[in-house]
Amino acid sequence: MMCETPYIYTPEIAQKDFERKANNCNRVWFAILLDDIVIGDVYPKNIDLQKGSGTLSIVLIQDCYKEKGYGTAVERTVLEYGFKELGLSVIYADVVLRNTRSQHVLEKIGFEYLHEDSFF
């Protein structure tokens, strides 16, 4: 499945973005692929193994990939990874306040609303 207007990354921009994310030891970055096309990324970040906590983040590049279940599926998978593989006991999620789609997905997979932050 392709969107009508693909999100274009030059190889140089993609490499810099990957290096920036890969060199951060407080996150584990995963690309979201659909038919060998990167449609977004998902990652536990702010990982603190001593406290057993982390924060889930996801980005789907274009709206045409949203509301198809991709975000729900990968977020569930990354939650399982965080709990089972990283040994986290609590995983938070951050979402932009106006992003009601993402809020709905987070509630659907078991997250509970804690508070709003003026940063978002």
C-alpha cells in the first residue's frame, strides 16, 4: 500500500535520523514496515532499567496509514517487548493533546490517562 504522496527521505537524512536514534542508549528504535516500505517508527524511550520504566512513542508518517490498525498492532508488540524483554514494570505514553486518534489507541491497548503536560 502506498500513499498518493510519499514521504521522501534522502538517504543522507534517513542515515542521520537513524544514527541519532540508534546512538541513544535510553531508547530502542523500531521502523514500522508495510510491504518493505517504512511507514513510521515506534520506540520505548526514556528507558530507566533501575526504575523499571519507559515511555512509548509512535509516529506514522502519513494519514493514509492511520486508522488501519497498524499503530495498535505495533504498540501492542512494543509493550510486550518492554515488559518481557526489557523487564519494565511500568510504561508511560506521551501524545499530543489534539491527537485524539492516538489517545483512543492508547486507551484501547490498556493505557490510563494520568495528566496533561503543557509541553504537549
